[in-house]
Amino acid sequence: MANTSSAKKNVRKMARKTAVNKSRRTMVRSTLRKVEDAITAGNKDEANAALKAAEPAMMRAVSKGVFHKNTAARKISRLNKRVKAIG
């Protein structure tokens, strides 16, 4: 439990940042899920479009500190390889 005023303020700040990061992570996961759905459906055009939307969203989350840079690069690389293998 926070006792000092600065610790109480830090708790409030963490709650705000957690909510923002949670929303960013959810948005990124949704874009990745759209790519996954298009891949499983076998629709190459839709998968390409979804991947083009997912990549900047993922990198934006990296710049905000939600994901690590290598994690994002790995996920994008693997998705790209799967999209290319569709047709």
C-alpha cells in the first residue's frame, strides 16, 4: 500500500499507463488475428491487406514500449512467410 504522496501519484500514473497499454495490445492482437483468419481462409489478397495494416500497428506498439522490437520483428516475419506461402 502506498503511503507517501509521491507513491500514491505513481500508483495513479501506473493505472493510467496500464489502461493505455492494454488497449494498444488489444488493438495489435486484433490486427494480427485478422491476418491469421485470412491465412486460414486461404485468401491471399485479404491476408496481404491485413498484414499491411498489422505491421505498422505492431511497430507503433514497439515504439510505445508495449512490445519488444525483436518480438514484433519475429511475428511480422513469420506472418509474412505464411502469407507468401498461400498462393
